[in-house]
Amino acid sequence: MNRVAIITGGTSGIGLATANRLRAMGYTVYEFSRRPAADTPNHLSVDVTDERAVKAAVEAVLGQAGHIDLLINNAGFGISGAMEFTDSADAHRLMEVNLFGMDNMIRAVLPHMRAARGGRIVNISSVAGVFAIPFQAWYSISKAAVRSLTMALANEVAPYGVQVTSVLPGDIRTGFTAARKKSALGDDQYGGRISRSVARMEKDEQTGMSPEAAARTIVRVATKKGGVKPYYTIGLSYQCLVFLDRLLPCGLTRRLLYLLYAK
């Protein structure tokens, strides 16, 4: 039987590379995003923060394909700036997309996966969900929340044959960097540290892994036979860092992050 996948945020970057790789493997891929994509097969213009629109789009996929085997929650964006000076509306909007938009997708798809007694949900988190990045606090918070959501949901739905896991990318060369909403408000009070921190992070991103390389891991996890672990980190160096986080005292970890991104 033909395998059917839904991926959110699949018109660019990691999402596009992942969708293309799944299609090459024979999956029928439906892509949900707000931006138009005339050349993308099975594209549906959906704002993941709109619960009704999400449900309608999922029902449309089921009406056409008959079943959903895989959901990859990839839609998200970033903001940067000091927490003290971040507009609360920007923080709320980020959480609506990165966390509650994911929740909307899961709640729309999950009843059908439970009824089918099978399916897999892959949530894209981030290494920033393990190492909270100074001056990118809200992005880090959203990705830490994704990890918690994944861990809790995996146990809730395990008896129904539905598997839930998360994937943690690190620095990836995509349009995510340019799309980040940056605010330097308060930079004078913070001694220029906001601008320095974001510049360092963006340099790391633009010299990071290609989206195609990240997509290989995401697709490997998404199509893996048998069971899946609670999370997978992309890249050996990041795997080592996440492992070290379990071993190092939290005070030392905080100090290292300060030296890297907050000094």
C-alpha cells in the first residue's frame, strides 16, 4: 500500500529537502504551509495555528489518500533579542506556531492513526531545546517544550501502535537565518552583547550542515523499521554535546553557554 505523509513547512529548507527525499522513496507527500507553492505537488495552503483549517486540510488528505502513515511537524520560525525587551506578542506568536501549531496537527491526525492502529509522528525540535541559547530564549523554550510534548505523547499513544519521536538539528544552512525576527532593543543597556550573540549564532548557522544532510537523518528516523527512540540528534558533534549535557553539572553548562553566546 502506498505510504502517505504530511509535512508542515515543506516549501523550503529542511522541510523541502525532507519532502523531496520521501517522494523519491515512493511516499505520497502532502505539504502544509502558509506560503504559496505552485510547483509543489500536493501543496495545501494551511496556517498551522488555525485549528479549523488544519482539521479541514487533514480531512481533505484522508478523502483523497484514505490514510495517513506519517506526520512530520517541521513548521516553525525564530526570534532573537533580550527577553526583557522582547515584545510579548512576538513571543506568543512564536509559541503559537512552534508549539501549538504542532499540537493542532497532532490532534487532527492522531484519531485516524489510533483507528488504524499505527502511524508515526516526527516532531522537529532543536539542540537549542537542550542548550538554551542566550538572546534566543523564546526559540529555545519552544523547542524544549517540543521535546516534553514528544516524551509525554509517546507514552500516551504507545498502546495504539502510534510512535512519536523528535529530531534535534543543530546549525543548518537555510533561509531560517534570514527569516529570523531580530530585535536589538536594549543592546546599549546590555553592552552590545545582543548583537554579538546573534551575529555569532548566524555565522554558525551559515557554516552549518546542509538541509539535505539534515533531511537524511529525519527521513531515516521517519521510515525506520521497528521502534524509535524518544529523540535523535543530527550530527556527531551535536550528539556528543547532548550526551555531555547529561554528565556536566548544570552550572558548568550555563557558564559555557555564557562564554559562547552571552559574553
